[in-house]
Amino acid sequence: MSAPLVRPRNHRMIAGVCAGLAERFGTSRTTMRVIFLLSCLLPGPQFLLYIALWILAPAEGSSRAAAKGW
């Protein structure tokens, strides 16, 4: 089973969304950030999805993450 999606306290650039996704899917943080930046060149709601994950994904060690057992 893979790790749950949480925004780590370390290795953040802006909000930790790309770092959290990288940990969740087992890729490097740099690769995930490059994929996100390249995807922003395509039409679609990538930036809105980033903001939604920033709001919805709990920060590592937060009370929301602890309540969900993460």
C-alpha cells in the first residue's frame, strides 16, 4: 500500500503539493515539479487543481492528518 497524500513539512517549494504527490506516487520531487510545470502549458485546470490540493490535502503532522490516521 502506498503512502497517503499529505503535504510534507520539509522539501516544500510553495505549498508542498508536488512534494506530497511525489511521495505518494514514488517519484522524485523534481520530476513531479517538472511534470506540473509542463502540464501548465496545456489547456486545463491544473492551477485550480493545485490550489484545491493545497486546501484539501492535510499538512504532515497536522491535526487533520492525525485524525485521519496519517
